[in-house]
Amino acid sequence: MNPLLLGWLIGLVLSFCTGSATVGIVSATGILAPMVTDASPGLVSLLVLAIGCGSIGLNWVNHSGFWFIKEAFGMTIGQATKTHMTVQTIVSVVGFAAVWVLSLFLT
């Protein structure tokens, strides 16, 4: 599997499961670091970006940002799930797509 896609997926899943983007980023980085020891600095930088993009997707009720947005805008849990989670996931996917396009210029 492409390391960029793998990094994005691991960041996404760990952030979703734990409710913490920081945990998703740090754990995914620790898991993937041995895979890119011989990679170019450009690819390593793109991997960091891919992991970061993955960690912001699928923010739901176990994430503090979800509750902040819900309360700040006076939303119900259903409204916050439909809006905040959707917007964050779109940002995550678009960010990863940009990383993917940039990676085409490095190879």
C-alpha cells in the first residue's frame, strides 16, 4: 500500500477511535516512521501532511472540537454530527487529495 494512503488511513482511524487528533498523529507517525527511513525528504514531508489530514477527519462526539462547535453554534448533537463531522471529513479528503497530487511531482 502507498505510504501516503496508509498514513492518512491510520491517522483517520486512530483519531476517530480515540477522539484526539494528537493521538492519531503521534501514533501514526510512530507506526510509519520505520517505513520511510530511506525515503526522500519530500516524501517524508508529504507523509506528515497526509497523517495530519487524516487526523482531522471523522470528528464526532468523542472529540473535544465536536463539542466546542456544537455549543458555540447552539446545535443539537444530530446537527453537529451532520455539519461538523461532514465538513471536517471533506477537509480531510481534500487535503489528502492535494498531498496525493503533490506526490505525483516528486516521483
